[in-house]
Amino acid sequence: MGFDHVDVQAIVRALDKELEVRHKSFFTPIEANTILSALGLLKDNPKIPGKNLRLVLNAGKLPHAYKLGGIKSHWVIPHSSMRRALDKPYVD
């Protein structure tokens, strides 16, 4: 998947807004990709929900998102104002 057509700033704005509206502290990639797909910002993979967003996360395009740690750990996508102390997310 190429990232030339992915508007990262629009993705961050959309997810931040949805976190605020839904009063949530974070989204999982599946939740977030469903929202982004509905908004036309990032098509979801129907066979593997959340895969396209995980590719974006693994490429480090959302620096405020992070893995809880370790192999097979889950991505956490908080509000962009909640930056981690680490500059880069953990990637297996």
C-alpha cells in the first residue's frame, strides 16, 4: 500500500473529533479504520478489518499512536494531544 494518497492530517483530525464526540480515550485499528472508511479517508480491508490502518501505523505515520509493547501487542490510537514520551511507536 502506498501512502501518497493518504491524508494523514485529515485522518488525525477525524479520529480526534470522533474520540471527543464518543468520549473515548483511544481507538483500536479496527474501530478507527471503520470510521475512516465511512468518511472516505482510508478504505478498510473487508477480509482483514483494520489492516490498512495498521499499515499506516507500522509506517510511523501517526506518531501519537503506539503499541502497548512486545510482539503481537495491540495498537492504541489516542487523541493526538496525548503524545507518548517516545518519539517513535514500537514496531515488531
